[in-house]
Amino acid sequence: MPERPGAWLLTTARRRALDHLRRVRRAGARADALEYEAVLGARDETPDVLDPDAIPDDRLRLIFTCCHPALPDDSRVALTLRLVGGLSTAEIARAFLVPEPTIAQRLVRAKRTIRDRALPYEVPEGAELSSRLPAVLAVVYLVFNEGYAAHTGATLMRDDLCQEAIRLGGMLAELMAGEPEVLGLLALMELQASRATARTDADGQLVLLAEQDRARWDRARIARGLACLEGAGPLDAAGPYRLQAAIAACHARATAWEATDWPRIVGLYAALAAVAPSPVVELNRAVAIGLAEGPAAGLAALDRVDARALRGYHLLPAARADFLRRLARWNEAAAEYRRALELVDNARERNFLAARLAACEAAG
């Protein structure tokens, strides 16, 4: 046992984070890592921390330490995504649907708060451990999302991020056994990841859910996800992760696209909007309405979505384009596909949207 177990925990977590950051891909990200090294290395304390064995992974410990209540929620998540997830400032900005300078400012403020208030990097106990859970879940969720639908790059997914998020989710489920939202998040990630191999064709191009070969879905992941969802309890007072897992379960249980219970999914999105309102949730609900009631109803629902809040989000014009295409309004659909192409960076998504655009132009 080290003479100073608290300092040992911090040093180990710090080294793990910095080792990870030194391997980041972008030169700009490396410059940020060196800047964080100065902040993280500025203190050498012996905090009163939880036994390191209670949280058995350095990266998970670091997530909890970065989610200090003195930091604003958005700054906590941004800082942890940068330190633990290794995401660039640009990737974090896309995850939050805000301009990159906004994220840069949040990171600066977070570091300043840590320095000025001399916040110790410690793993809390008891009630404080639970109080940090929402921010920790948000970090794990956003890391998974970036892996499941990479914003940039030549591939649709970043499997390393998905696997890391699921691993951390499993550790959280062991650490906080029976916590419904932890189980909900783990269920959501397992169910989403079950479709990973079916989301691309032999050439790596995007395959939509409606066209996926469901025989390629990972049934073991589906079974684990459904078991986690069931273990989380009834949905009467469910939080956002359990509700999203319930939506993913609707897809997992459907034997074919045509068998999908879209009315139930619409209802689950309405419940999700009540507990975690956001323009993205409303967008997803509008898409579900269109698939339950027809493309005209979907367009009407999309018109009620806060387009200004989603002005940089390519899936809004992409959804509108798809409904217009289904209504054979080719020229309008083509215009929306062009707008979506202006907003998307991922090469595989660009290829898909470009193909749809070409089809609309040919039909029009």
C-alpha cells in the first residue's frame, strides 16, 4: 500500500490521462494536452478520498474527479470529455451543438475554477458520489455517441470509443448496483452497439436501420441490453437513459422494419421530452411521428422543431429531405439534401446524402 494512497490515486489517474492525451491524433489536441498538464500538475495534495479499490479503473476515477459540483454542468462534461475521452474541442462542440469557441471558453473557465478555488482531485463517497452521477453518465453517453456516429473521419463509427464507454458503463453498474439510470445507460449502449456490424455494407457505406440485415445484429448484446433494462425497473418514473433504452428495445424486438411499434416509440419520445427536453429529442419524435403516421405528418412535426437551435445539425435537413423524397417532392428534397451536405463532415454520411441527392435530381 502506498504511503500516501490519495496522492497515489491522483498521480496514477493523472498519468493515465496525460499518457492518453499525448497519443491524440491532432497537433492542436496535443497543444491542449500540454496546457492541461500544467493545470493538473500544479497541485500535489493528499486529499481525503475513497479507497482506490472502490472504483477499480483509473479513467473512471478521473471522470468522477472532473465532475466536481463547483464546476458548471456543461464545463464538467466538456472537461471530462477532453481529458478522459480524448475528444478534440471541435468534436465536443459538435456533441453539444454549440460553436467551437463556446467549448473552448468552457474549458478555460473550468481550468480557472480548479486553479482559483484550489479544488482537489478526489473521489467522493456516499451522497456526493451519487450527486456526481448525472454528469458522469452524461460523459459516458457522449463518448459512446461520438463512437457510434463519428462526426468526422472516413469511417462511420469509432469502435474504440464505443467499447470504452460500454466498459465504463459496466464498471458503473458494478459500483452503483441497482441504480436505475446506470442500468438504463448500459442497456442503451448494448442495444445500440448490437446493430454496429449491420450499419455498414461491405464497402463501409452507411446502411439505414430500415435496410439493415437483422440477422447480423448481435443477439448476445441484445440479450444483455434487455436484461439491464428489465433490471432497471418499470418506466413509470424513468429518467432519460431508461427511456432511450426502451426506444432502442422497440427496435431490438422488432423482427422486421415493418413490425416496428412506431406509436409506442412516439409515446416514449414524448415521455423523454418531458424529463429531458431538447431540440434533438423533438427532432427524433418528429421523425417517429412521420414513420407512424406518414411523411406529411412528419413534415408538420418537423416544422414545430426549434430549427434555430439545430441550425448546425445536419440531421434536421436530412430528415426533412427524406420525408419530402417519400412525397415525391424531388426539388424540395434535393435542396434539403444540399443543406445537410453543407453541415456534415463524416465521409460515409456525406456519401449517403450525396447519393440521395443525385437520385432526387435525377427524378426531378
